[in-house]
Amino acid sequence: MLFHQFFDSTSSTYTYVLASRAGGEALIIDPVKEHLHAYLGIIERLDLRLVHAIDTHTHADHITALGDLRDATRCCTIMGERSKAECVSRRVSEGEILRADGIQLRAVYTPGHTDESFSFVLNPDAPAAVFTGDVLLVGGTGRTDFQGGDAEQSWDSIVNKLFTLPDITVVYPAHDYRGRTSTSIGEEKVANPRIAGKSRAEYVEIMNGLNLADPKMMDVAIPANLRCGRRD
Amino acid sequence: MLFHQFFDSTSSTYTYVLASRAGGEALIIDPVKEHLHAYLGIIERLDLRLVHAIDTHTHADHITALGDLRDATRCCTIMGERSKAECVSRRVSEGEILRADGIQLRAVYTPGHTDESFSFVLNPDAPAAVFTGDVLLVGGTGRTDFQGGDAEQSWDSIVNKLFTLPDITVVYPAHDYRGRTSTSIGEEKVANPRIAGKSRAEYVEIMNGLNLADPKMMDVAIPANLRCGRRD
């Protein structure tokens, strides 16, 4: 497996490029517009053919590279079926499988941070990793106070869906703000301070009491992302 | 497997905490003094017992947390047998195995960046990952112009030792300066611009022509690291 995790230091976003071999097909998850050339560079160096560019949800803190990647590589742009981004080519439903050479990603509907968020399980027959977007973070969970976010749905997505994956499944989030690049299902079960030892009602109270400021780029990023990151 | 990769944004250093389960024994590789409390925090949250704190080599760009971790947790401090840091408890040789609950690391002598650098192969019976320190980086290799560095030894360590690992082995370096968190042996074979398609002589010419400035912290970091990071 060729696996690249990129970090955007402006928005603390992680982007993932996956391929099973040099010369084969590749997938990208949550690409950031400003890093288009880094992604194209690795695609070229490894002689990859990008087949799917995926956003886990409509990001509020950075502009997606989905549209630019589509123009540069003719890849298919993908979001969940409830996304309002009409520009995406394919809108996946619960359980749908995305395929590239030697790679499968299973779409799992995980609302809570937004009402259209999906997670993606790598090679679901023997799950090695899950890309959780903003619903489950390292020792945290994505805010639930805008874009159709809902703390009860967040709990259900995490506890009733993601936590049914094997404990050893590596969790790759869309963000971390303290330099941590991954976690695991088992670790979040026992150590996520918002979830471990808490009830659903306690979680909802925590999330509804966060009172966070809006993301700085929200007014720019959301409209741009509904156009797949194109500014025109 | 519990796996945490930490990033120090001052020196672009990656640190790794490994354990097979919550409540079990843990290892740490290349810890940075300034992040001691982050490491102790995760050790406490996951109820881990730190048994080994390892430096792959004498770092020139940050101060190690080995001494502080030893004082805080009574872990064993470890470097390669050629390290001049007399403070370490255990000095490993080629092929030696370091053990924690459910984890093995095999020490591999990989000089080139320094004359005392070791890499560590995770679970060597079926290698999943290798921690390469500065000898092999993502799309690069560590400089070979100080601390007994040697471009010919660097080539031999990478091509004749690390590249004998399975292509799928994940490579976790001690640094990346562009937000990339890992690579793989197979990828570096085909895409490392200093090595792929190059001869040993060409590599030596590239490395000996880099003319890099000294690391900013070198005069402070090396003496401090020879005392396991203690300033006294």
C-alpha cells in the first residue's frame, strides 16, 4: 500500500492519498486547494492514475481541491448523497464501495458534525483503517453546532457505527491541532475524554455547551466548497 | 496496536509512541524535550507503562526527552552501541530485539547520517513498519556532512539494509518538512529522487554537493543530547 498523509498547517487539515502500487490507480480524501501541486507531484512521481477525489463533508475551514483535481486528472469527484455540492460527479450512499486497483473504501453515513458527513472504511473485509472526516478526531469529536450538526447523531455515528469496527482499526481524521496524526478505534473507546465513561446524554450536554467561535474561513469556504472549490 | 505519531513544529520532528493495548507496556522513539507533558499525558490516559525510550541517533536540531522520561517513568533509555551519550541505560547492537507487551523492535545499524544511527523494525517476523530516524526520509535522505556522516554508508544502509524489507513496510522517519507523515519501502525504491535510478557514485556526488547550513540548534542540542537532554 502506498499511503501519504499530508498536513495543511493553515487549517490543520489532513489529506490522504492511497494506492496499492506505483503505476496503479489512486484515491485522495479531503484534499486542500492550496496543495494541489503537492498532490499532483506525488501522483506523477509514482505514476498513479487518480480515479476518485473524495470530500468526507463540506468543509468550513479550507477550500477543497476537488474541482482542481478533476480538471487536472479527470478523476471522479465524490461526496455523500446528502451533500448540497451539485458539482460532484458521484454521491455515495451507506454501504457503497469505492474501488481502485487493490483498494476498497466502504462509505459509512456518519452525521453529527454535519448532516451530510460520511466516513470511509479501508478494505472493509478486514478493516485496517477508517477515514473519519470531522466526526471522530484524536481524543475529540467534531463540533455539532452548524451545517446541520447534531450532538445526538454524532454520538450515534461514533458509538453505534464507528465503534463497531475492530479495536485495531487505525483512525485517520481530517484534522488535528496538536500534531497527532492518527489514533485507533480501541484507543478512542477507552480514552476519548468526551465519550469514554460518558452517557449519550452527558455527551450531548458537553457538545451543546462548547460555544465555539465560527471558523475564520467559513463564509468563504462553504460557498466555494459547494462549487467543488472553484472560485468562479 | 496503539500508535501515536507526534509532530514538533519547531524542528519538524516526528515522535512515536507504541503499545499493543491500553494498560500495557509502551515504547517511545525520538521524543522531544518540549513535549514531555504530551507524552506523559497519553501514557496516563491509556494507562501505559513506558518501558523503553529510544533515540535513533544524537539529534542536532532538538533536545531529547530521554532523560526527563527516565526520571518521570523509570523507563530504560536506549541508543545504538556507538552513541557517545554515556547517560543511556542500554546500548543496542545490530539485530538486538527490544520488547514490550506484544511489540518487538529489531535494531538495525544504519550509519550514514551519523556514524551511530540505528533504525528499528517493528515486529520483524512480519515487518509492518520501520522507524528510520534521519537516514531515510520521505522522498529524501538525511544529510551526511557532520557527526561522522558518510554518503557511502548512507547508500549502503538504505539500499543494502532498509530496501531488503518488504515493499509494503511503512517508513516512519524522524522528520518531514512538508507535512508528509510516512512513506513505504516500495515507494522510496521507485520514487526517492536521490536514489531511484541512481548509482551509488551518483548518490555520493549528490550528498557531498548539498552544502547545507548547520542546524540552528546544533551547538546547544548535541551537547545536551549527549547528556540525554539534561541541561545540568
